[in-house]
Amino acid sequence: MAAACGHSAAPSNSSVVAAPPATTAQPAPAPEDAAPPAAKTGGFDGAAAYDFTAKLVSFGPRPPASDAIHRTQDYIIGELKSFGCTVDTDDFNAETPIGTLAMKNIVAKIPGESQGIILLLTHYDTLRLENFVGAEDAGSSTGLMLEMARLLCGGPKRKNAVWIAFLDGEEAQQVVNGVAQWTNEDSVYGSREMAARFAISGDLKRIHAVILADMVGQKGLAIARDENSTRWLTDLVWSTAKRLGYGDIFVSESSNVQDDHESFTRRGVPAVDIIDLNGYSYWHTAQDTLDKISAHSLAIVGHVILESVNELQK
């Protein structure tokens, strides 16, 4: 994602993707970062979301069309099926500044009683940087959405269907001196593909709301209201967070972020981006590692998204 105000990442030494590290045991979060019991967060298990995130990080750098992202795709699909989710995949080729790249969107579909859809989004690819394992961007949101799928796929049928989409190709593919060269053409490949396909299939008209999670697991989380998100939907999510006692996390300050949600708002679909971009100094650097992630933060954001979905069902 990119901040419209021009927020940029600190450059790394190279844009070449390093080989993934060997899988090792992940450290447990510090006590102050531990998730509260799932019973206190609507059934959403922040510790499980952290474990999913740790597994994703263990694959190493995961840019599109890499061996590591193929292993990541197999893992996500395998986990979703083990939860009892109905899983659809969309394999497509994206024309990028560095050539044609094979990409894959993955969707877990939880049916509802009506034709309406609430669409939850995350991206699972990482920026094409050396040693960049993307614990926060976007391991955290993908781990969160895996836990959301585990919870919802086995739950009771709701009024509206809930679709949880794991998107490929959110990041810009052209990287110069360690800095992503974000443009409207070189970014959000997966969400653009999905929105276009849903427009053709007619599913786009069925979507009542889109909730995007991106960079939601960092310690000291402070999520600003995104000005590029739909106002009423942002109000719903932030009021839900305040009601749950998380007003210090979902703050009143505003930001201006370009991200996957805009592929839907441009087509008239209400969408909100839940992201703490400006507060994360390790963004797009090799220091975006698992030790920066808090199971407590994941639990809070998961709880807010879950309760926001419940509000949208009314």
C-alpha cells in the first residue's frame, strides 16, 4: 500500500529476493503482548492468529510467482479446507513492469441466508526486497483472516454471506534502490482482478460492504481513519471499536492511504481500510519481523472486525 501524502519506506540494500530462511521455532509473545482469552474477544483467538502469522513468516520472502508464495498458497488453501470452508481460487496473469507474473486470489465462502455478501480482504504477498519476510505487511492481516475463517466457517449461518479473500499482488513489483515504485498500474493486482471479475459475474452488486485489514498486528497499534474509505462504513467500524473499549486503538486522527479497498470504492462498493501504516517505522524494511507483532493487537482488530460483521448483518 502507499500513503497518498507521500510516506515512503527506508531503502534497503537490494531489491533481490533472498532465499527463504529455514523454519525455526518461533518465540512466544511477551506477556504484555499476549492475547486475551478468546471468550473476551467474541471467540476470536488472537493467539491462534499470531501462530498463523508466524507460520507465514517462516516461508520467508513471498513476492508473486516465487516458490515461497506457492508454498504460502498451498498452506492457506489447506488451512481453509481444514476449517470446513468452501474455497475458490482465481489464477491469473498480471502484466507488470518486470514482466508477466502468475498470481492467485483465494476466497473462502461462508454462505448466508440471503444473496448479500460482506467481503473481508487481506493480501498475502510481500514486497520484492531482500530478506523481507513481511511479518506486519502482510503476515499479520493474513494470519488474522485465517483465524476469522476458522471461526466463521464452522459457525451458524448468518443473514448475509461472508467471503474472505486472500489477495495476491498488492505490492508494486518495480523496486528501485529498495523503494517500491507504487503506481495505479503497478499495485493492487489481486483486488483489481477480483473487482473486475465480480463486476462481470454480477457478484459486485451483491456486496454490501468491504472490510480490508492490512498491517494490523504491530505493537503499540494506533489505527487512523482512512480518508479514502467510505465514511458511513468507517463510522460503523470505529463506533464498534469504541463500544468494545478500543477507542485508544481505533483513533480519531485521519490518514490517506492507497490500498486494495480502492479497487472496490472506485466501482461504487462501500469499503474501509483498517491499517496502521504511519505508525510503523519498519515498513518495507528487512526489520519487519515477527518480534514486532503482538497477539494482543491481532485479538483487538479481529474482535472489532468480527463485531462489525455482526453489525452489518442487522
